[in-house]
Amino acid sequence: MTLFEWFVDESVLHGALKGLPGLLLLAIIVVCIFVLSKGADWMIDGVVHLARRTGLPKIVIGATIVSLGTTTPEAIVSVMAAFMGNAGLALGNGVGSIIADTGLILGLTCILAAVPVNRFILSRMGWVQVGAATLLAVICVAIAAFSAGVPMLPRWVGIFFLILLAIYLYVSYLWARQGSATLLLEESQTDDRPMPAVLLCWLMIVGGLSLVIVAARILVPAASELAMRIGVPEDVVAATMVALGTSLPELTTAIASVRKGHPEITLGNVVGADILNCLFVIGAAATARPLAIPPNFFYFHFPAMLIILYSFRVFIAFNRKGHFRRWQGAWLLAVYLLYVGLQYGLSAGTD
């Protein structure tokens, strides 16, 4: 068994954990939670120090470096799922992560902290975020309308999305350099503590992110195994743990950034991760193999994704207070919880 197989194949990891005693599983869960927390702390500290060193705003680093790191594992899993013929997992991984990132993670963050509205970045990246998701939904609907059989997301769409991804990364870099002076005035620069070297900042970010990804990868199957042993129904475990597993790195990052007083990192991470989940995760999976589009995406998953993203877009456009308000976070979270509840209800109804 190679390390790569362990990372991408859920059954391999579940098989390794299945024979372990319950107390050892509990110990693994406790250790993973500790590693998640410590890794997220290192990553957030690295982002803050790198922002001070390079002059790039924290929201920009969150939207590029951090979001690339947190979505790369999802892209690998989706590509492998596409190769193995599981199109529902490949497409659902990207769409479900967009819904969870914006509804659950950003919703909770807006409830717990005053998240600043950085208009220079959000007025640009926010439109890319909602535009990419809308483009995906429109292309899928058009394919379904003109398809005689099962609608398939073809390779050319995946390649097109990867080209858009490259353009987005380049343009976001230009936006960051253009608006860095303006954005930095909005961020507190009163910290006079010695700054670590740029290399050390990168080591903190990469090392912390690696710990978060590895710990999340082990924590979710271990918690699932323990939950089933104590009598939690398998369908309940599947409906909750799978959704948690795809968004756990972003959720851990959000908790750490709020606790350390930098909620703008979470905002950047969520916006960037939504764009990358669409252009990178789904684009790479469709390039690997054409993806069949299950019928429930048209009446359930796509509408939920667009409701959450357009709600967030409206909050950006009409928010004059300088920060997102708690009721806005509550709305996003409520839509997400309704989505999860209906998803569980629909899946239970098909049994």
C-alpha cells in the first residue's frame, strides 16, 4: 500500500482503522484534533507574518495560497473518483464543498466575529466566485437540454475551466499588487514584534497546512468508525462525516483565524476555495474523464449552491457597515442546514 493509495482511497483507510480497539480509535481522534488545532495555528501565524513581510493583504493570501492548499486534496480525490467512474462523487465533491464553505464556514464566521468587507477584493473575486458557479450550472443545464441520453460534462469543459483557473490566478495577482496599499491601510499594522524570515513564514504555512490536511484525512474515518461502533446509524454517519471531511481543513482554518483575530483570512479562503472548487476541482476531474451529471443536481444541488452564493453576493453589494452582520451569517448557515436536512431526507426516502 503506497502513501498515495492511502490518501485517495477511502476504503484503504477504513480497512486500516477497522481492526483497531475502541480506546485506540478515541486516542487517534484526540491526537488528530490537537494536530488540527496546532497546524491551523501555525498556518494562520505564517499568513499574518507573510502579509507583513511581503505587503500583500491577509485576505489575498487567504484567497490564493491557503485556498489552493485546502482545495488541492479535494482535486486529487475528485480526479481519482472520475478515473474510477464515480462521477457523482467527483462532481458532488466540488459543488458540496462550495455550499459548505460559504454556508457553514463563512456563516459561522460572520456570526462569531465582525468580518470586514474589503470591497476592492470582494467586488472582483466575489463576482468571479458567483460567476464560475453560475457558468457551471448553465453549462450543465444546456448539456442536459441538448443531450438525448445521460448528460455528461465533457473534457473540453474541464480544459476550459482549467484555462479560466490560470487566468484567474494571474489576474488575482495583478489585483493584489494594484490594491495592496489601499487594503493594507484597512489592516492593523501596529504589531511591533520581530518578524520571522520569509522562508520561515512559508515553512509555517506549508507545514501547518500539511498537518491540517493529514489530520483531517485520518480524523473523519476514525470518527466514522467509532460512531458506527457505538450504534450511530450508517446513513447518518455518511450524511454528516462525508460533508465534514471535505470542509474540515477550511473549518479548522476559520476557527483559528477567528480565535487569533484575523477573520479576513477566512473570508479570503472561502471565496478563493469556492472559485477553485469550481474551476480546479471540477475542471481537473472533468479533464480526467467526462462526468455524468446525476438528475438531483438540477433540482437540488445547483439551486442550493446558487441561492447561497447569490445571497453572499447581495450581502457584499448592499453592506454599508464595513463588515458583515450576524444575521447575514445566520441566513447563510440556515440555508446550509436546510440543505443538509433535505439531503438526508431525500437520501433516506430512497432507501
